[in-house]
Amino acid sequence: MEIIVFEKESYWKMQKQLMSMFEEALKSGQQSPDDWISLEEAQALLGVRSKSKMQELRNTNAIKYSKFGRKLIRYSKLSIMAYLKKNIPSY
């Protein structure tokens, strides 16, 4: 095992730089909490009735989703809108 020793001032400077980098990365890729919608809302937006079609969209990465726990899945409204614009010309 290696031990790395920093001067106190250098450590805090590095930590400040890392935090600003993390904040910038979060801002650039951040989605609002309102962006995540339920299965029912996603199905209504897409005009899809079956859960298997939603599973297919998840498997092909056509839309973004996030799984919370074992069963709760939320869908990104932004990615659904992008999917609709890409695949439905009149949308």
C-alpha cells in the first residue's frame, strides 16, 4: 500500500478544483427532477399500451430510464420527446 502525503494548502486547493469540476459536470448533464415520469405517463406520451413495448424501448436504449429499487422504473421525459421527434416526422 502506498501513502501519499499532501501539504494542507495543496489538499484544499485540489479539493476545491475537484468540487468545481463535479459541479460543472452536474450542470451540463443535469435533468430536473420533473423530467422523470412514471410508466403510465411514459406510455401515454408514446401512445404505447403494452409493457413489453416499453421493455423493448429500454433494451434498445431508445429512451432513457432509471431504476429505483427492484421495481420502480422512471422514464426521462426529455428522452421520450427526443425519441418522438426522431421517429415521428409530424411531431
